[in-house]
Amino acid sequence: MARVVQKFGGSSVADAESIARVARRVVETQQEGNEVVVVISAMGDATDDLMDLAQRVNPNPPGRELDMLLTAGERISAALLAMAIDARGATAVSYTGSQAGVITTAAHGNARIIDITPGRIVSALNQGHVVIVAGFQGVAQDTKDVTTLGRGASDTTAVALAAALGAEYCEIYTDVDGVFTADPRIAPQARRIPQINYEEMLELAANGAKILHLRCVEYARREQVPVHVRSSFSDQPGTWVVAAPDIPSGGIMEDALITGVAHDLSEAKVTVVGVPDRPGRAARVFEVIAALDVNIDMIVQNASVSDDTTAISFTLADADRPRAIEGLRLAQRDIGFTDIIYDDMIGKVSVIGVGMRSHPGVTARFFSALATIGINISMIATSEIRISVVVGEDDVPAAVRAAHTAFGLDSESGEAVVYAGTGR
Amino acid sequence: MARVVQKFGGSSVADAESIARVARRVVETQQEGNEVVVVISAMGDATDDLMDLAQRVNPNPPGRELDMLLTAGERISAALLAMAIDARGATAVSYTGSQAGVITTAAHGNARIIDITPGRIVSALNQGHVVIVAGFQGVAQDTKDVTTLGRGASDTTAVALAAALGAEYCEIYTDVDGVFTADPRIAPQARRIPQINYEEMLELAANGAKILHLRCVEYARREQVPVHVRSSFSDQPGTWVVAAPDIPSGGIMEDALITGVAHDLSEAKVTVVGVPDRPGRAARVFEVIAALDVNIDMIVQNASVSDDTTAISFTLADADRPRAIEGLRLAQRDIGFTDIIYDDMIGKVSVIGVGMRSHPGVTARFFSALATIGINISMIATSEIRISVVVGEDDVPAAVRAAHTAFGLDSESGEAVVYAGTGR
């Protein structure tokens, strides 16, 4: 008998019919001899609807109360799923994050899981029940107030529960068929990746692939929880995220240099111009940004040329750009730079794969593929298993397709894969 | 500084505008120097909507999960009210029934409050916050599962909290102006009762006046909590329910024999015909009913006339009638009666008032008023401060008006009172 955690997102429980479909799958998994814990998101647009209500009574609602409000969404879908399972003749109990023992920090709206004390869950499993846990929520260790983990964090709840319960694996049901070698809406020849290791999945998630939340993959890697990303609309296998794939990440090809191509259109590039080329001035720029709790992705510092100044460029989430620029403007006199310019019409394209570790030729092949079709690269960043470039936003689709072809990832048949979902 | 509990029903928080209006009233109460605890119901039709969702996934949902589901409604309105209070510059924290320390039995859907441990509430009050408590819910002492107290029980939560917190009084905001001497939709000359004692309010609630839940009044009497029933749509005083009114319950009249006239159309009369007139047979009838957990109101046993049988009539909630008759049919051979007939076209009219204790003439005046307009009485029941009669359903409005006039309750001006609400 295996213990399994299954997570279903909002689109899988959008209405009564969808909930009944999820119930069927859960009961089948139990009937196959498994202990089943289900983590559930709020129904369809429920969270957005609650957020709208909040905005109407208070445009800037206190975080504690917003968490009290939003967590009602998962509580509702959890109770309904338990009822639907009961209607199929099995028994189920639903728990809030708090009841399930999901202990978090007190950072309302963006809490982190500190610990899970799954006593009630284990007890219910021992009694033969399916256990439903409201995702996305927990209870703060110190204040005992209800918290939320940030959007999309039901995946993290599921993986954390799988780790705490010693589950054999964690299934993440979504509206796509798995993780692909590129976004099939941009690269029609993209293929599903049957298995991928945690590091590659981390790089994909961090560089624009939205299929799994970054924090969820970090958790899975740290706790070594095998994660199966699959479609809730089919019974086909999806993508296994594991420590050591027993088939090459690239799928069929033994010698794959890279596993996938990710892209990200959500960043902007900010350039601070005329920074005095003296020790500590560049550091001041990043101290200001850090104090605003804004994350920076890529950085390029241009060498001094004619005068005694330098230019510093960095990328960050475009949503953080106004705040970052505002903060830098306030520190302009102190740092002594002359101007700030920005460009939000950029995109990042990354090639990712453990195969590149032992192949120095990857960078050359990537850049050459882009040069051949006349795409200009404005920034470059690398890790051991990733190369990212910043290009113009309009060049991103062509760059993704060129890299996908150059590294031999196109499906052999030359046919476009069937792609069920919206690329979420 | 007084500590006050205010309860607002679903119609008072039906939308964002209503919630803002409640927030204003709450903040004003705090600014007058009070510590304020607010008990809140779910928004408008929220509970019905959730119930509909439940029915769609499971026509017979398990009680534990139904309680998990329905309690989301009050959680939502509580959080929204806290946000609305924050928007007015005060601070508020919302608590679920469980967080507020409302400990109940485990009878899902109809739990009873066992105890209240208001530690978190007191702590929040000490920090200067308004405290919002989700009504209608608690947590089961043994299972730690979330429970509901049954519909309309937010009033009970409010009174129980007022008792546990040593509040000066409990205000129940509703959509009518208070308790009236009769239902103004039937008796236009009915007047608001400024003060009424617990016993009279209990009799009114038990005999058809729907303004306060029976259990709430019982709780208020036991714990001696003054309750102020008033309209959330005006600043006019409503009705104070207290131990010892310092003005006569009837209002202006010193010598009022009765305080109000209540009526109830929700009962039916069942007659068991041909019960053998031997010791224990009548008792068997009521044992059968009691085993079904059905409450009986009035009972009449007819004396034997020609044969050795008797007829037993009783009234009960019409909703329980099919179940009761079914149960009796199954026991027909055992008890030995010949038939069961029923009449659901009946109504009960009750005159209530502590004034009748010392006035033996009340019964005569009541019956005479009905006889004068040709109304036939089919059953009679009395308590120390109440006389109830069963009449034909069509006769109820005339009977209410006749009693109201006969006991001098009509407003002196002869004008109909302004009646804000729907008589809920």
C-alpha cells in the first residue's frame, strides 16, 4: 500500500461536474490500494471574486483579514470534494491548513511553511478516510492567525505534505499534459519531457516555465519528493520530476545537450547611467534595491570608457520596476549617477540541461543559432546547467524555436504535439 | 467604558455598501468609549448558495463536511467587516467560532454551545481592537471539528459571548424595529414593546414570533444578559429584553393584562382515533413520537363516550407530520387504534403577559373576544403567563386582531405603526 498526495488546481474544481470528476479519480486511486491525501485549490475564479469583494470594502485591506477571507475559497472546495467522494461511497474528511498542521511564518499573503504536524491527517488515513487539505494556507506559529502562502502555492502545500507524510510521490494535476521542451504555443514541435531532475526543473521554473511554482520545486528537491506533473483531463502519464531520471531528460536522445528552452516576458531592464566609477558606488545601487525587497535577476556593468563613470544594467520583474526606479531616484544625489533609463520590451530565453555540464560547445551553438537569424543579444547570464540571454521581446518566439531546433529537441515526426491546455 | 456585543444578520451585510454601513455603526459605538465585539452572519443568500452547491455534489452531504462548507459564509463576512472597519481608521480582527473559543457539542448542523473560552477576544479587546466573531459556528469539544449551531443561531452566539465576556448588554440588529405587540402585517395597530421580560419573550418566541431565536432567549435568561433588539436601518431604540422591565411591558398602560399576541401557522393537528381506553395505550402513542425525536406542542385527549375507545389529538410542526404519522402507522397493531387523521389548515393564537398571573379573567376575555366574531376554538393550552388556542388557519388574522383590541393593545392614535421590515 502506497501513500500518495494528489493536488488539483482551480481549473480542475471549477464547478460541481469538475469536482465529481476529481472525486472519481481520487476514489479510483484509493481503490487501487493507496492511502490518498488530496490538496485542493479554490474553485475557478473564487479567489479573484473574493479579492474583488475585499477591494470594494477596502482598497488596501489588512493582510491578516485578507488571508481570513481568501482561505475561505479552498475551504469551500475542500468540503465540496469531501461530499463528492462521500457520494461515491468512500469516506473523506476535509481539513483547513491549520487543522492539517501546516505551520507557517506570520507573513500574511506570502507566508512560508516552517513545519507540518500531520497528526490529524495520519489518524484519518488510519481510519480509512481520504483526506482533503485546503491548499495555499496555514497557521502562523506565533500568532495562531490564518496565513496564505502566496498564489500558486497549493503545489508547495502538496509537496510539503508528501514529505511530512513520507508519501511515495506527489501528483500535481493541471490543465497541461506535463512539462514540455518549450512552450508549445511558441514552438509547435515541443515534446513532453517524460522525466526531468530537480535542478533542471528549478531552472525552468525560475526562468519562465510556469507549470510548477519555484518554491514547490525547491521543496521537492530538498525533501527528495518525486513529483508527477500530469493532466487532470486525461489518464496519460505526464512528467516525473525526480533526483535521478532513469531515462534521459531529453527523452529519446542519449546525447541531449539541453533538456528544454524556457522564456520569460515578465521582466524589464533598468540601466543606471553615469555612476561614478569609484569603489562602493555600484554596490550602493544594489543596496537601495535590496532595501526595497526587490529581486534582481541579471546584472551587467559596463566598463568605463571615456569618462570616470560607468553604466549598470539589471533585469527585474517589470511589476517591481516603478518601485525600484522611485527608490533609486531618491538616492540619486547620494550615489551620484546622472540618469535612469528602462526597457520593458525585452524577453529572456534560456536553454537548460544537465547535459551542458560536460559540453563547452553549448554557448557557441546557442549564440550561433540566434546570430544566424539576426537576433541581437543584450545581456547574458549562465549557471552550471543554464544559459540565459536577453533579447528584444519581439524576437523571443523566433529565438525559442531556433534554440529548440539547434539542440535537436524538435519532435522527430515533425508534427506539432497535441497540447491540451493554456500553458499555465 | 462598557463592553458591548453587537450582532448583525445576513440582511445587514448583504453587499459591500451594507458592510460599510455596519462598519460605521460599529466604529461609532467604539468611539463612544465602548469595547465592541461584533457577531456576524453570512452575507445575504450566501448560506443558501453554499447549500445549493452542496446539493449538486451530494444530495445527502455528510454533516461534518456541510459544516466545513457553510461556516465559510460567516468567515467571509467577518473578514470583510474587519476590512471595512480598518478602512474607517479603526482596527479590527476577525475570528472564526473556533478561534473565538466557542466550544460546542459534536452534533453537526445543530450543535449546542457548551462553553466559551474567550481568551483571544479579551486579548484583542485589550489591544484596542474591535473583535469580529463569525456567528453560527463553533468547534466540537471532543473531535475538534468545526460545527454549526443551526440556522438563526448567530443570535445565540452573540448572547453567549456577551455572557462569557461579562458584556453590559447584547444588541441584536435586525430588519425590524423591535418586538411588537402583534405582527403588524396582521394587526396594523400593533405597537413596539419598549421593554419585555425574559419569560414573556420566551413565550413569544416559542409561539410563533420569529424575531429572536428561542435558544437565544433561553440563553439570555439563564445568563441574565440584557438584549436590545433593534433595526440596523435606523437609530431608534428597539425592544429591551430584560429581567425586570422598569416600564410596564405593555408600554404606556400600567394595568396591561397581556404584553403581546403571537401566532403560528407552521403547525398541524394529528388525531389518533379509536385508541383503546386502557391504561398505557395513550402513553404508547407519545412514546412512538418521542422515539422519532419529534416535538409535540399541544395535546387533547377526548373522554370516552359510547365505546371503550378514546381519541387523542396533538399538534406538532407540520414539517414533522409525515414522519410522525409514518411512525404511528408502523405501531398501529401494537397500540390498537383504528385510524389517524390530520389537519394542516390550523393556526395557533397565543396571548402572553406576566400581567395575567394575578387576573383570572384573562381566559374569559380572550374566549369571549373570539366568540363574538364567531371563531371556533379546537384546542386550548395554558401556562402561567400564556393562553394558546388552536383555530382554523383562515381565522388567525381576525383572532389576532380581536385579542389585540380586547386587551387594550391597539395604539391610541388609531394609526398603523410604521413597520420597517418583513416580520422575520
